[in-house]
Amino acid sequence: MTAIYSEDSIQTLDWKEHIRRRPGMYIGKLGDGSSPDDGIYILLKEVLDNSIDEFAMGFGKRISIKIEDKTVTVRDYGRGIPLGKLADVASKMNTGAKYDSKAFVKSVGLNGVGIKAVNALSISFRIQAFREGQYREILFSKGEIVSDSGIVADEENRSNGTQVSYLADESVFGKYAFNLDFVEAMVKNYIYLNTGLTLELNGTPHVSKNGLLDLLNDNISDEPLYAPIHLKGEDLELAITHGTSYGEDYYTFVNGQNTTQGGTHLIAFKEAYVKTIREFYKKDFDAADIRNSLVAAISIRVIEPVFESQTKTKLGSKDIGPDGPSVRNFIVDFVKEKLDNYLHKNPEAADALQKKILESEKDRKAISGIQKLAKERAKKANLHNRKLRDCRLHNGDKDPRSENSTLFITEGDSASGSITKSRDVNTQAVFSLKGKPLNSYGLTKKIVYENEEFNLLQAALNIEEDIDNVRYNKVVIATDADVDGMHIRLLLITFFLQFFPDLIRRGHLFILQTPLFRVRNKKQTFYCYSEEERLSAIEKVGANPEITRFKGLGEISPDEFRNFIGEDIRLDPVRLTKEDSVHDLLQFYMGKNTPERQDFIIENLRVEEDIVEDIEKMERMGEVLEEIELLAEGIEEIKERQSVLE
């Protein structure tokens, strides 16, 4: 049947209806709070940006953020929104002060949308403004005004400024929760870029004295090869050093906005850095050798910046301003002058940098002989390899579903078979390991090409040159919840940490959580991911429950597996923090320090009396004995490996 297309088909949505119906246009993806770019953090950012812009204009040196029971409150001490325009600022599209360059110069938000999106997507949105002893408060719900105090005298005589308090609507976002680690990371980025600003998060103050220099020092987990180089100028700030791992790590900002996808400023910096280094050492080094292990932060301020989306994660501007130079020329000239001067004045840093470049060059030449052969082998294998079952959409495709592109790395044909039959062929691919991968700790990148499985995995992900064009947004390690499965997880994480740490730093690597138990009767079925969930399910089911313990992914039928890799998929992100020294982590868990690991295991063994009581009540002792036998087998395997190493 053909749909009727007439005048009645044409609809006009008001501002709040459009935002609620198409939230992705305004805040990107929704998410549940498990990823730092989920919508609930974009809402907070949109509110904070306005307060940060006040500070940037010289008003208010303190901003407080409180998150209590999902209600977010942001209070700044700037000038306060003009009281007569408070309702328009919060609920009338394309309304704001930032169209007037005299009031706000080089701010983040320029199109008057952000705060309206927060309003429309909140079940409760309260905005208050305090100005010179007067006060106004307006309460909204889903963009509709609920109450308005009007302009009244502020009897409490509170300091000038604006306060926004909102509760994101679960009918839009679903069940969500704030990860305060993500919020703290956002807060720190703001203070790095705004020295002199104090940002309080739930009562804890955050402040930076040294800008991007503090950012690098706080984020480099391993000792840098030389003290970070800190270069500051009008509208441009850089911090640069080299780490010890493979890859490149960049932190980029425009007008205080964290541009996680880079843009014209990052492209210009990479070009300028390579050009300056070549000219300083008077040698035509390969660009990859110059930038290998580079860790850099760049912050630039632009008049009326153009971003490639409302979420402002990628800069599109080509010029600094209407009458200014191009972004490229501005950065190239700055780096050429400042970095060249620094290297001439600091020969120790120059020597360390040159040594690192030469080491990278030597490493690259060592693998060049087998690289071509490995590429040809991978190309042929990709055409005929039955171990890789690809999907139709990949990261970066124009189709919005490509954001969900996922590669599951599984152990063996049994597990991969269940996932393959139940996956979404549009967005989910499967890479099946032949067995336990090689322990790559301490090896050079040459092994990535020499080992066929590593080479195939690298080719499947398209990460040989860099992580910018990774084919899948999520790389998911899907292994059994047993000793062997845990070991394979460690081996794969070691591989990525050793050779492709950027994959982890940029939040692409995850661990798939699959249920340990199925509890059911004739009417209800519950899948349980922990002992606590199992006991809760037993109470709900009642007498005579049927309890199944899943010992491996291959035991879960494809029909059931659909429940675990669809909308309700549970993924644990693999993350790196400053406290995580990559070198120390790998050396302890994957190095040849077996006695230390044994002592650690012995010291951390726990006996849970409550679990024993539950086991006796549920008459599951036989199942527990089986698990103990598996653990004993695992210990024996570790001893055998130890003897081989010794």
C-alpha cells in the first residue's frame, strides 16, 4: 500500500518537540552514562560552557557542580543572565548574547541551542539568575514553563551569577547513571584550559596553575623521555613530550571545548611539528618516526569557530577569525618559532628527542622487510579467511548505525558460532582466535607482522598506520568466564597495550559480560551475571527453579545469545588512568616475575562463608566442586608455564 502524500503530511514542530523527537541532532548519542560521550554528559557540558564563557570574559572565578540522585546543579558567579530575558535564553531558539561579539569573544557556543536542549530533554529544569540584588527563577518541565517568579528583590542578597538545576528525562534517556570519573575528567579539562578558575565538583575544588603542562603531567602514566615542553602565546598553547609506548596521543581543544575528534587545528599541528623537527635536525626523518610515542596537548582560541556537529567534537574552521590568518598558518608559524627556540635552548631535551626518533626509525626498518609480505598475506586472508565474519557497516560510514559497529574477538569456533548466528550482520563482526594468542610483552612491533593471527587482527581493525580510521567503533573481547578465558583476555589486552595503546585511550576496547546462570520456571526466565543476581532470581521464581550454569559461550544457544549482544549488551570498558603505568602493569602480570604473582594470588585469596552457606542451601556443592577442579587445572597450567620460563 502506497502512503498518501498530501498537505496533511507536512508537519511543523515547535522547538522543544523537535529536540525531543530528534535529540541526536543536538546532543549526539543518548547512551546510559557508561561512555564519556553519552548524552547526559553533553547536557552538563552545555550548561558548563555558558559558565566557562563568563569566566573567559573576566567574570566569576568559581563554578560549583553538584550531582545528587541524578539531579545536576551548576552555579556560577558571573554577571548573571539579564532577568528580563531569562525565559527567552532558556526556551527560545537562536536566542543568546554570543551573537554579539562585544559581549562574548571566542566562546564555545554560538548558536543559542545548548541550554534549550537541556531544558527540552529534562523532566525538571530550573534556571535562576541573580543580578544586583534582584532575582528571577523559572521552572520548566520538558521545555514547558511550570512557574515563573518574575523579577523580585533578592532578600538573601546572593552574589551575582546564574544557577541551573535539571533532571534528565528517563523517558528519553532510559535508565542512566552518572560515572563521576567521566565528570571529573571533564572538570579537569576545563581547569587546565582556564588557569585561575576553581571548579568544585560535589564540594571538591579543582584548580590548575600551569594549564596544559598540568594536563600532560596528570595524564602520562609512565615517565616521559624528557620534561614536557610548554609553549604559550596569544590564543595558542601547546604541551609536548614523548612517552615509551607505540602510537600517538593528542588532547585538543578549541575555545575550551575538548575536540575529541580533532579537526583542522590537529592536522595543522601534526604538519607543523614534523616540519619543525626536520628543519631543526636538518634531516628528512619519516613523519611516523617523528611522531611515534608523541604525547601532545593543543589549545587554540578562534573567533566564531565552525564545528562539524552540534556536539562540537571536531573543528572545521579554516581561519582564526574574519580578519585573521588561517588556522594552518597560525599554528605552523607558532610551532616553527617557539619549538625551534626551545630545542636550541634545551639541548638535553633535543638529544632525548633525537634518540627517540632514531630508535623509531630503527624499529620501523627492522620490520620493513616482512611488512610487505605480511600485508599481502593479510589481504589474501581477508578475502578468504573464514575466521573473520565481517559486517556491512563500519566506523566512519555515513549511515548513523555505523556508530554501533562492533568487532567481537572470540576464542574458538564454538563461541564464535553462537555469536555469528545471533549477531546483527549490519553492525557486528566476529574475529575467531585459533587458540591462546602469543604473549607479546617485551616484544617489538615486528611480531605483529610475523605472527599471522596478530597481523590478521591488525588488518581487520585497520590500525596499522594509526587509530584514526579504526574500522569498528567498539572492539569487544568475548571469552569464557573461566581460567583460560581470563588468560586470553590478558593476552589480548597486553597486545593492544603494547602496540596500539591509543585503541584503549580513545575508549574503543571492551570486555563482553555474559550471564553465568540461567534461572527459570515454566513462566519466567532470568539471566544472572553474578551470584547476587542468581539468588535474587531464585527468590522471584519461587520453588523448584531450574538453574543452569553457563561454563562457556559455546553453551549458550544463538537464540539466547541475541539477548546478550543486542540492546541489553553489557560491556565493561578497558580504561587507562594516570595511576596505571602501562610498563608496570605489563611487567607484573605478563612478565617473568612468576614468584611475585604467586605471592599476590596467595595474599588475595578469599573464603566467603556466606557463599558456602548459600551453596549448601541450594544443594550446588557438586557444581562448586567442578569449578574447584577447573581452578586446580588452571594452577597446574601456571606451574607448567613457570617451569618452561625458568
